Amino acid sequence: MASSGDDVAWIGAIQGDKQTVIRGEFRDPAPDAIVDGFTGPREMTQCQHVIASGASRDVRCATSFESDGDVLSMNAPEFTAIGKAGHAFGLVQALGERAMDESVPDAELLHGEELPTTVGGIRKMMGIMMDEETRYRGVPVKVCGENVCTLCTMGKGEGDVAKLEALAVRAGEILEKQMPKATPVTAQEPDAPADDVGAWLKARRLGKFADGLLGMGVECVEDLHDVEPEDCIALGMSHIQQNRLRKELAKLET
């Protein structure tokens, strides 16, 4: 927060058709102003453009909410219409009206007990966002080359997107280091030695029939060509397993 020079900063994630504020912080914090966990429709967010483009964004909020802007405003007629039709916009509109109702205390949870977001947090966020001079600045946080979340700020002060970009790079590096290391997978030989019937069958998920086939006199993989359908049925092989055995044996003939 100190390095951004803005009024609020947050990390956001886009998941399908919604955005979630993972962690948010105000320049002037208050105990009842919490935005962590806030969830809203993707179409209402600035962050959607950062994730989609993979590029930094620096815009005046009021401009992006205008009729020809690229973020859907709560004041737009279509917002109300779609909300009445049952879209999540209706829920957000109701949350917004609740936040603007001065009789509702700041400490009240916005989403209920499931999330820590408070009415006071949304009030404070909306107050910053609706100011004519407020700018939104956002950059993607990349992990292994993929845009996984956004680092965003809003405020009237002079912001520096380059500083945000540097912070996002550091955040991505930290996340990459925290990722579990992939366990090397040893390549399995497609064909076991011809005399190792058990290993050959196990590699084809037919290992449980190895003892039975050996008991019938199979001594090498080549002998499996002589196994009859009734032998497979006697061993308890399903139709699909019999087909798999036949297909794998056919590969040996090509």
C-alpha cells in the first residue's frame, strides 16, 4: 500500500463469470472496512481486462463506466434489466443499495457469515470508485507464464504503474517458489521383455490376470496369442479387458 500512493489496493482473481477480492487494504484503514472476499460479476470489473489482455491498465474510473466505456456500471439501464432477469447483477445491486443505506452499520457482514466482507468496506470502496478523479491501475500477476490474478489500486493521487508491475513480478516469483515441486515421472517402457509376462500385462492394466495365464502355460508374451476367448472368460476378464489384450497383441505384429 505504501508503495502505490493510492487510496486502496487489492489482489483480485477472475474465476469464470465472477471476480473475488482475495486481499484488500485501504490507505486509511478502519476496523469495520473489510473488502476481503468480496465477490461480484466479472462484467463489472476493471480487472477482467487486465487478465484477458495480460497488459497493465491505467484508466479514470468514471470514464470506463460511461455509456461507451468497457465496464458495466450499476447505473446503466441494462444492469437493472439483467439483474431483474435473475443474473448476479441483481444481487450486486441489492448489496450496493444496502451499503448506501446509512441505517446499516459498517460492521455488518455483506455476504453473511461465509465471507469477511463488511458493509463498511464496500462503502469505502464505492466512495473511492465513484469520485470523478479516481483512477484505476491494475497489472497481471503471472505464474509460470499464466495470468493468475491481478494487483490493483484506486485513488486520486499520482500512481506509478511501473512500480505495480515490479511488485507483480515479485509476487509471481514468490508464488512460483511456493508451488510444490513436480515429481519426475520415469518413462515406462511400452514393451516389457518378451519373457516377462507379468510386467507386460501390468503395464496394460491387466496384471491381475498374470497368475492365471501363467497357470495355463503362458511362458512369454508371444504365448498370449494362443489364449482363447473362453480362457479369458474363465479368468474373469471383461469384454473391454479382452479387447484391450487383443489390441495390444496386435501391435506386436506390426
